[in-house]
Amino acid sequence: MKSIQLILLFVTFSIATSCTTDTNKQVTNVNDYNSYLSTHNNKALENSTSEFNFWKTKLNNTPNQYPYNAKLAAANTTMFKITGNIDALKEAEQNLLIANKQTNYNSAGYLRSLARNYISQHRFKEALALATKAESIGENLQQTQYLLIDVYLELGNISKVEEYLSIVKNLKEFEYLIRLSKYNDHIGNLDNAIKYLEASLEISKSAKNTYLMQWSYTNLADYYGHAGRIKDSYNAYLSALAIDENDSYAKKGIAWIVFSYERNPAEAMRILETVTKENAAPDYHLLKAEIAEYMGDTAQKEIEVEKYVAKVANKSYGVMYHKYDVLLFADDDTKKEIALKLAQQEVAERPTAQSYDLLAWSYFKNGDAKKALEISRNYVIGKTFEPEALLHTAQILKANGEIEEARVLKTELLGAVYELGPLTEINIKNI
């Protein structure tokens, strides 16, 4: 579910086959979630908007009170998380820059806030510089150490992640457990990732912290899905919606179950129609495009792709959607060279196995299978457990005549069809 498999949109299925629901695989019930699809007053958005207006008025009355800028940034950030509106995230950045300038970049708290903003924008190296400076200041050091774990994990520096995990180790602390969980997921230990996240959920329940509970449920739902525990995944998404009926991510998760597991694309599209009305994130349109292609609706697929392209043309997004751009452009003969350039930029900014996979895939789609294999062998194979990367690698291996190696990956990929999506199934079987 994490990846939108537009790389394989050329696969076609007969409408009769693609639109059939397998009732033996039914785990969802429309009566469970239908009420969440109606238009609701978004209380969280109303609260954050009210908070923003309050501090905006205070700042207008006393323009030199930079702590109000930090308060505005917090409200901006919440609004971005709820609506996907990039302008809110960029406004948060501007408010945090003001707060940091006014304190000569010597407030660890303001540095951490700006670093988190840059993480959201995928500006990881800038985030690392800020976090490192905050660490040298020392104020509330443990929060900075948690932040450094986040940044190093995004940058693929696992030795640093392990170093800081050992420093902050506390199996009774929510902040530690969620990072330990993410680390275990990264190294391919999904059982432990689930165990630690379940433990963090219990802590949030004990504290009656609904925000952390909601976060834990949606992340657990993802992990359960990766583990093939589809019913548990579905129930966790429902638990998140019970806390916040406007949780777009949870609705998207249910739509994915309906589409990829139950093979009911029409219902999945109905769910996503409500999501794109309340959340502006561009990648929802790629998922809708994927579903439309599976339904044989080429016209609707093109409409959704165009909506995605139009949104990410906004320069405020920066590099946030470069991964999706690479996957989309690599399949377009007129844009595959752009895909390669974007992949090279991704590697330069974020040298993870996933970024190198994008680079290898881009070379492959540009006709250089040997270069693709060289990159895969050096930077991807054995260094990531993401199904998308494994799928790319298997296809690259096959193109280079490494049939046996490709078939080893094929066996693993056949168990990851749910994650990769129905459009990949025939391609996996053809490896």
C-alpha cells in the first residue's frame, strides 16, 4: 500500500475479471465505515483554525513577540496534517524561520520544530543540520536524540539510528517504542515492529492520549497489512476513524483493502472520492488512477494522472513527490529522461536503498539494463525489504538473463501482491 504501482499501469485486465469481488475474501463491511464517508464538520480543523486565528491576532497586536510565530507554526502544521494543504506547511516554515532568526538559531526547541517541518518537506539534509545544532545546545536533549533517530532513518544511516536508539533506550516510553518499531520494520523484522508498536498503543491508551492512539492505530494497520493480517488491519483503521471520523489516511487504508484484497475497485473508488474532497495531497490521485486502470477506465485514469501532475507542478512541493514522479515519468517515453534526472537527485539528497532502486529502475526504463543491474547489486539487493524494490530488481535481473535469481525474488513477491496491488500480479507471475 505504501507505493502506488503506476509503473505497471500498462497491464490490462478484462473488465469482467478485474471488477469481480471475491466474497471468500470479504473482510470489510460497508456499514462499518459508511457513516464516516458523509460530509462532517471537521472538529480538529476547526480547532486548529481557531488556534491559528487567536495567535494571529495576538501577533498583529504585538508584532515583535516571536513566540507567537511558533504558536502559529504549530497550528499551520496541524492544518497541513488534516488537509494536505501545502501552503499551510510552507507558512509553518516561514513562522519557524522567524522564531529561529529572532533567537539567533540558539533555541533547541525552535530548531527541532523547523527540522520536523523540513522532514515533512523531505529536506532531510537540512533537517539533519538543524538537529545536530540542537544537539550541541543540549536543551531537552532526549527530544533532539529522538529527532536524530527520525532523520538518520530517513537518510538510511542505520548505524547512527542504532547508536541513538541505544542512548535513549526505554521500553516503557512511547517515543522510544515507536522508533524502535520503525527501525525493526526497516531491517525487515516485521514481527518485532508490530510488537513494539502494539506496546506503544497500550501506553497511549493508558495515558488516554487520543492523538497518539489514532497515530498508533493507523501505523499498526499498515504493519498488519504488510504481515497479511488484513482483518486486523481493517479493524485498526476503523479504530482510528472512531477517534477521528475525518482521518483521511484511515479511509485510504480501507479503500486499499477493498481494492487490493477484496478486488472491489468501484467501492474503493467511492471511498476515495470522499477522501479527495477533504484532503489535497496529490498522491491520492495516483491511487485513483491505478484503480481506474484496473477497471479498464483509461479516460478516468488519465484525468487522475493529470490532476496529480497539475498539483505537483506547484513549486511549494519541492522534492516531496519526486519518488512518485520517477515512477510515473519512467513509463512515459517523452519523460523517462526526466525520471532519470529526478532519481539521480533523490540519491544525492537521500542515499537510501529505496532511492538507489529508483535510480536503477530509471536506467532500466531508459534502456540501460546493465547499469541498472550494477546499481541494484551494489545498493539495493540485500539492503531493503520493500516489495516495490524487489519487484524492480526481479525485472532487472530477468532482463539481464539472471533468471534463477529473479525467480527467487518471484517467490517472495507472490506473497506481496496485496501490498503491491492487483496490477502487478500478472507481471510477477511472468518473471
